[in-house]
Amino acid sequence: MDIEPRILIVDDEENLLRSMEKTLFRQGFDVGTAGGNIEGIEAFDEAVEDEEPFDLVIVDLNMPDFDGNEQKYAGLDLLAKIKEDHDVPVIVNSAWDEVEIAKKCIDAGASDYFVKGRNEEMLRKIHTVLGIE
Amino acid sequence: MGSTQTDANITLEKALRRANLLAAATEVSQNISHITDIDELLPKTVDIICDAYDFYYAGVFLVDGEGEFAVLRAGRGEPGRIMMENNHKLAVGGNSMIGAATALNEARISLDVDTEKVWYPNPVLPETRSEMALPLGVGSKVIGAVTVQSTEEAAFSDEDISSLQAMANQLAIAIENANQRRMLVDAHNELIRTKTYEAIATATSDAIHWIGNKSEPIRSSVKRIQDDLQTLLCAIADALVDAPQGIKANPVVDLLMRETENVHQNNPDMADMLERIKRFSPKRLARHLSISSVQEDLQIIDEAAVLIQQIKEELIGPAREQAPRPAMVSDVFQDAISGLQLPAEIKIETDMQNDLPLVMADPLQLNRVFVNLLKNAYEAMEEQSSPLIKVRTRLDNTGHNVVIEVEDNGVGIEDSRQDKIWISFHTTKGLKGHAGLGLSACRLIMEQVNGEITVESELGTGSTFTVKLPAYTGKEVREKGESGEGRILIIDDQDGWCQFAVETLETHGYTVDMCDDSYEAEDYGVYNLILFDDILMNAESGDVLERVRVSGAINKALGMTSNPRVERTKDRKLLGVFDLLPKPYTQADLLNNVKSTVELFTALSIS
């Protein structure tokens, strides 16, 4: 890889965020992190301005929304906001083990849905989404 | 002659009246003896008394806990309702007839209320002309009194008293029985509450104990790994101190040296430690600086994490709210077998009747029960050279329950352990096994749908788990459901559900084609709807659907599953199927799903 693909992870669970960051960093990705929607969109827009846009965003669902309040589907709000102007793949990584929530996320345009604790396949999916062999 | 005639008439009249009263007394006692709920018994009794004896009013008073007041507990008609609303009560031993009857355990009669001294007119019962109060006695104890009132003067004779008192005695026994029954029910409920609390408390303390045991090694291992890494690093750096400059210039060695400085700064004892290590015998040194020990500690952490993750998975199941609906046991079981994919050497013989009634249960939870039973059977047969699971479904002798039996030829369960297997966190499988929640979850799930799960087992021979579920009786619901039109392809095995789906759709206006044995069809494009079972016996539905996707018809595919799971659902959605729904088992549900989808496709011009 000449240029490291850039991934933004947005999650309010600090240890989980840091752990994912380390895993993806070791895999050779350039990783950005944010703890909620406000920080998330700031980081995303900043990267666009710096002409180093993120190639993929991984969002949690239940986290602080754009008003800073914890909300069950905050991640989907962030997904919608990003998708307004950018054609960037967004993967949802959530603790909700619920079929209807998974459907809702795919219908909203998520590239995939993973349940925390059962997301061993995510790395493979990231490669597929980013077109990395 | 005339007077004889009159006497005879009077005698006859008296006899008739007496016979009527006795008949009424019998009717009252017959009608009340089977009522066991006191709140139902008392209002019915006053109605029966008034109707049988043609009285103006009847009311039942019961003495309160302190024996102070006789409280009106039921009264006939509107007057009764008003007095009940006003909490009408009379002092025991007070001036009222009820007061006297309850205090003295004696009947009281007032033949003409206008001349009675201890009679107070009751504004809600203005037409009362004569009244009788009958004590309700059980042995020597008075539990209350009945008042009966007539619009006629001198309505009661001495003979009436004995007839009515007999009736009152019957009523007293019925009330006492109802009271005792209520006390028994209360005691039983209290016992259940206590037991439930005990069970929760036990399960909680077991869970705390279990999590404590499983999580304790994590921190010890982490601490060891931290120490080991630092010691290893410093020992290597220490050994390199006298290395030639060329080696020291190596970027890896350079990085190592700099990292080591940090460790030494944060850990002043490290230098001493290194001095000691140098003097160790090679054997002792190997114990202190061991890469394999670090790997082993990491393994311990990983195993603990897996177990703790697993307990979340196992707890979430029964905790999830059940959504009972009519379900086809054979289909749910077959899907559990197909979905579990036990190793090929495990032979599974199924004897499932397709014409069994449906049961009322959440298919997702039933699946969980069946998967647990299959897993247990599998694990019990690890030492068995020809492992065999037999699954049978049948109707029980009463015809009201569907029975599912899962038999294995595994190690069996010794008698003394058979009742312990249902207890949470009880497991014989040690680390390799699970948290010991499987069977307790099965039992919980069964209790919630009024089902049963039992075991018969012989050590060395095998075990048979039997699940019994009440048959679903709501036939009328199955018959409703609207007809529609369109051509439908069904991708499924030739099983009970498939047969049901084909029959249902064909009799409701649809043209139905079945896929071939390799789950394929010639031209997917000609169908208005492609209905697929997401759990297939001989293929992964994702692979089957890939062919539909290539043909360009994937957006017409509607999936049905007895076991909706996040991973499968999102994979189907990502493949482009229209939707994946909980599998319907009633005609109404199937037709509604199909009709609304076909209509939506038409509206969206998907064809």
C-alpha cells in the first residue's frame, strides 16, 4: 500500500475505541477517532478540508447525538449527515443484537452491520469495502 | 265441613309453601356450593335467594377481622349497590337485627316493621314490611349474617326460619370454604414468591461466584505479562550493553535500548532484579524469562473473555421478551438441525409428523431450546463411536399437547444429578463447556409458554429429553386471510412448511412453482415473487440466492426464517433481497405477508 487508507471510528466506549484504533493501525490503516456525533462530523469535515478525506467510517449506534445527548440511533444520524455530501462507506458496529435494528441500518445505507463481541468478520469486510486484496 | 275444608286448604297451602321453601333452600345450596371465589359467591347468593324465595331484598354481612362490625359484602339490586358504596356496616351486638343475630348466633324476625321497637327504617329499602336476620355460623363461630326482607307483613313463619336457617348454614359453609381456599391460594402465592426470590438470589449468587471465578485469572495474567515483558526487555538490553557498536546502531536495538530506559525510570527495582537473574541457574532462568508463559497467560485471558462473552449470549436469550405465536414444531426443529450443522459423523434420525397441530410459542425461543438439546446430545456422545440422535414428534394421549423427544446414545446422567441439570451455572463440562445456563434457559422458556421439559436418562445408555407444548387451538385464525394473484416461486425443501405454503397459496388464487432439488429454477424473471426459506437442509441460502441475484431478480425475493438472526438478516439485505421475515405458520399470516409484498411490488413496478 502506497497511501494508507483512512478510517474514522466513532464510538463513545473509550477502551473499545482505543482497542479498535490499535487493531486497525497495526493493519496499516491511518485511523482517526471520535467519541460522538459532534466530534465525529468535525473530524470528518476537517479531513475533507485538509484533502485527506476518510475512506471509511465505522460508527457505533448508541452514543451522543448532534445535541450531545445519548441516543439509541445517533450513529444513523451521523451516517445520514455524512452521506448527504459524500459517497463514503459507513459500517455500523453496535452492541444491539436485534434483527430489526440491523435491517434499519442496512436500509439507511450502511455497508454492513456488526454486533460487538461477534465482529470477527469486520476486518475482512473492511478490506472488501476498501477494495484491498 | 266448611271449616274442615278451610283447615285442609290451610294445611295444603302450608305444605306447598314448605315444599317451595325447601326446594328454594336446595336450589340455593346447590347453586352456591361450587362457587369457590367469595367475591363471586356472595352477589350470586343474594340473587339466588331473592329469586328462589321471591324476596324484596337480601344482603350478606360478614363480621370484620376485629369482630366489631358486620360489614355488608353483597346486597340485591340498586339498594345493595348504594349501601355497598356507602360501606354499610352494623355493630356486632348493636341494636340492629343483624347486630343481634351476629352477637347471639340466633335468627331474628320482625314480622311488622312498623310495630318493631329495634327497627330503623332504611331509606333505600322503603317497601320492606317484614325482615329476618339469619346468623351465618360455622360451629360456634359466627362469621356473618344474612338479611332477607319482604314487602309483605308477617311474611315469615316459624317453619320458614328453619328452612331459611338451613340455607344460611349451607351458605356459611360455602363462605368458609371459599375463605379457606383463598387463604390456601394466598399461602401458595406467597410460597411461590418466596421460592422465586430464593431462586433469583441463588442464581445471582451463583452468577457472581461464576463470574468471579472466570474473571479472576484475567488480572493475575495481565500483571504477569506486564512484569514478564519488562523483565524480558531489560534483560535483553542488559545483555546487549557490551555489544559492538555495529549492533547497537541497528535501529531495532536502538529502539529497544530507549524503551528500556523508560522502564528503568518507572521501575527502580529492575536493576536489582537483573543482577539476581544473572546468578540464576539456566533452569530457574527459564522459569523467569519465558515467552511460552506469556503466551499461556494470553490464552487464559482469551478463554476467560470467551466465557464471559458466552454468558452474555446465553443470558440474552431467555431474557428477551417472548413473542408467542402459532408455530410448527417440526419446521422449527428441522431448522434447528439445519442451522446447527453438527459434524457429519453425528447421525440424526427424525420421525416428525407433519399433520400435528401448531403450538403457541415463540419460534425463536423454541429454536433455542432445540439447539440446546441437540448441543447437549452432541456433547454427551463425544466418546460414542456411532453417535445417534433420534428426534420424534407426536401428539400426547390427551390430544392436547405436542410432544418432542430428543434421544441420544451418549454417556447418560446419573440419577443423583438429574434434578441438578436444570440449575443455572451447574455444569460438568468445566472450562471446555459453557456457563451451565442451557437447560435452565430451556426450562424457563418452557414455563413461559405453559410447556414442560423433562429428562429420562440411564448412565452409560443415553438420555431422552421430552418437551411438551400445549397445542394451538385457535383454528378460526388459520382460516382467515385474503386471496390474491400472481406467480410465485418457492425455494425450500419438500418439508411440512413448504407443503403448507404451497397449499395455502394455491387455494388462495396464486400460481405456485417449486424450485428443483438443487434449489434452482429455469427463469427467475417470470415470477411476481420469489419466496425462500432462509434455512435450507442441503445448501446455504446465501449461495442459492446468489444465482437469483445474478439473474437480476433478487429484489423480488422475500425470505422467511424460523430463527431470525442479525448476521443472516443483514447478509440477505446486503445481497439485495426485499426482506427477511419471521416465518409465518398460519394461513392468515402467510397470505398477509405475500399479498402485501406482491401489491407493493406492483405499486413499485418491480416485476
